[in-house]
Amino acid sequence: MDNARFADQIQQGCRALGVTVGEDVPARLHRLMGELLKWNAKVNLTAITAEEEVLEKHFLDSLAVLPEVEGAGSVLDVGAGAGFPGLPLKMARPSLSVTMVDAVGKKVGYLKAVVVVAGLGLTGTKAVHTRAEGKPDAEGLPRADRVIARAFMDLPDWLDLAPAYLAPGGHVVAMLGKAQGEDELRAQAEKRGLSLVSARAYRLPFSGAERQVAAFAKRE
């Protein structure tokens, strides 16, 4: 896919999702896709290798949660894999401090390499090789304004784990598949001393695949 068509698809997808990115972002995402697919030929980073699917299911799906990170200074992406949603969020909002953590060394090796690629604009981004088990100090992980995961573990397990990494006033963000009812989300939160801040269902703009993102905060 050439750069112009890719950029048009990114901007079209962002409009459909109700989010905005700078004019320079599509070109950097296009370069990131090239790095991802080049590395994926050697290291198993993603089963999604068709360019149209990478664009939608990795890049646009990551950018879809921009409303949930607006106003935050830092993001911790747990189980980051090949860097989603952390890398696209950083490209779209350069002021964010983004830490990506994964237990698979080869994936973290890729993340560390791609962070230093000239032209990607990923200054202030780091990758950490560890298993997140709720002990940020021992694991060398920061506490962040937004602690986010995409299909990393079942929601109850995620709500048990993630609050340990929250900075004061921060939100746990869960990127989910098919939407769950707000009553169920609220019940899961309340069991863990959390409150449901927001829940939003959306569809990916080209395939129509269902998604939901929910944000939670510690109760005062």
C-alpha cells in the first residue's frame, strides 16, 4: 500500500471513529508498518500481516481509544506485544510518556529497536521485559495516569492486576471485544473497590468488527 493511500485510509478511519491525529502521523504509522512486517518475518509479533488489516486492526483500533487517554501525561501498556495500543497513541499524542511491558523477550527486543528508528517520533517511550504481577517497584515499572491493555487477559483478572500501577487520579482502561453491559462492568468494578468511569462501544470502520473500551478508577 503506497503512502498516499495509507494516509487516506488512516484519516478516513479516524473520522469514522471520531478521533483526530496530526497530518504527520499517517506517514510515521506507514513506516512503523514497514518495520513491523519486516521484523515479523523473523520474529513472531503478530498473526495479522495483510497491510489493510494491520492498518485497521492494529493502528485504528489503537487510535480509537484516544478519548480515554486525553489529558493524561503517562500511559503504561501492559502485555504490549508488538506495541499496540502504545506506539500509535504515542505517535498521535507526542507529549505522552509511554511505557510498554511484555513478558516475551523477542517482542520487547523489537519494541526497543523500533523506538530508536529515526523519523518515528517515539522519544519518551520505553519497553520493559518483565511479567506484570502487580509489584511495580520490584518490576521496575512506573505508576501511570492510564494503565491500558488490549485483549491481554479476562476483564476480572485485569481489574485485579492493573490498579497496582495507577498514579493518583489515574484510570484503568480495558480494550474489549464485544460489548459488555454497563451493569456487569460496574459490578466487576465494585467487587474490587473501583468505579466505572465510562464505557463506550464502537465498530472498526472498514470491517465493522465490534469493540468496547471501558475506564475505571479507584474509589475515593
